[in-house]
Amino acid sequence: MAVTSAQLTSRMRTWALVAALTALMITFGAVLGNTFLWLFAALAVLANVGGYFYSDRIALRLSRAQPLLEADSPRVHATVRELAARAGIPIPRLYVTPGEQPNAFATGRNPQHAALAITEGLLASLPHEHVSGVLVHELAHIRNRDILVSSVAATIAGAISAIANILQLSFLFGDDPEDNPLGLLGSLVALTLAPLAAVLLQLGVSRQREYLADATAARLLGRGSPLADALQTIDQRRAPALAVSPLMAPMYIVNPLAGRQFTTLFSTHPPVSERIRRLRAYDNARTSPPRHAGSSPLESRAETPPIAMVGR
């Protein structure tokens, strides 16, 4: 899939996902009655507005992120400045989150309001070249403008899950089922709502966005090996899992919840082995005769020369 075509597809998926999750909330509100219809409609509007304007703050707060000061990590800041200039985007705000697992995510509604968070484990356990590969992958998400879909999806799906929990508690701890306005219907809604939201999240946040970000990152660096090596290391060091909500997992470069029960329901990440294979194939193609124009993004020649690793 061509980069521009994949970007357009990703944006279309963003609004399709928002519409689907919003419709889901309103539909279940209508099933429960007029009062709940208006309540759920209002919550859908609030979730959409909050997801668009405040998704970065919500994600950073949920991940317990703190600003990464330049005095503490001057090399990372210098690398991000250079990579952002190469990508043609504003320099995102940098944060660090607690956790031994090396990982990272980007959030925000557009490149002008983007934030990039990396874990303490990433800074402590990966060499700088691998860190650069992770950073450029997240900057690629910002450049491709697909950070909005994961940010908005997590916010709306989180709201749906919260509503499901409230309905379930209301049924379990309410009065006699005959006197409970929710009754059995409320219980069925509670049991159905969150898994259905997760399925929509899985369908909306396409695995293609990760392949596209990998391809964009390889082009910006001029080679795929730094990111491929980083992915391999991160995949091997995913224990212990990060203390994050499953709804936030799609935002990370690699699924941070590997090994946890039920995480496959929320999984939107393609296999790490396949991502590494495509990145290696990209590097091999750079030293081989050009392939046919119909080949995948990671199997064509780089459009930009390799970027110098800051501080190396």
C-alpha cells in the first residue's frame, strides 16, 4: 500500500471508528429508554470532545508521565529535534513514564499538539541507536497524523467501559430485579458493551498503521535496522508488563500487556517478527536493484539519505 493511500485510509478509519463507537453508545441508550438515550448521547458528545481536545492529557495522566527535562536527557532531546526536522513536523513535548519495560507511545490530535512518552526502561536498557529507532517510529505516527485515531478511540472506548461497569453495578447492587429499571436488560448491556467496544477498537485501529509508521521511520532514518533491532529487544523484554489499561495498549510501539489474560481482545499490533522482517527487507532492498513499483513500502529504496545519529 502506498504511503499517501495508507495515510488517507488511516484518517478515514479514524472518523469511522468515532462514528461507530458514538453510535454504539447512543444505541444502547435508546435500548434502555428515552432518559438513557439523552444521557448516552450527551456522554458520547463529551467523549468525542474530550478525546479530540484532551486525549493527550488523559493518556499522559493515565500513564503517570512526567516531563522529560533536556538537562536530564540532552541526547534524546537533540535526537528528537533532528528527527522532527527531518520529518517536517514541530518538536513534540517529551515525557518519561515509570516502568522497567522498554516502550513508548505518541499522543495528541495533530502534530502541533503532539506529545511523545518513553518509559524509564527504554532509556535505561537500550543503546542510543535503538532509542533513535523508537523515537523516529513515534514521530512517524505524528507525521502520518494517525495518533488521533488511537487517542480518540481509547478515550471513547474507556467511556463505554465505564458506563458498562456502572450498569453492571447498578444491576448487582440495586433493588429487586422487578423494581430495578435496568433489570436483566441492564445486565446484558453491561456484559456486552465493553467487549463490543473492544472489537470496534480492534477493527478501527488498523494494524496497517504500525506497518506504515515502520515504513515512514525507515525512510526518515534511511535504514530500518535501528528500529528492527529495537523492536527485537523490546519484544524480548516485555516482562514485567506495564501497568496500563488495555484500552491504551494500541498506543504503544509494542503491546505492553503481553502475557496478560484477555489482552488479545484489545490487540491491534501486528506480529513483531513480521515487522522486523519487513524492516530487514527494506535494508536489503536498498543494496539491491530496485523492485517493481508495486512492492510494499518497506521493500522500496529509501527516499532520503541516512540521518546522522546525534552524539555518535
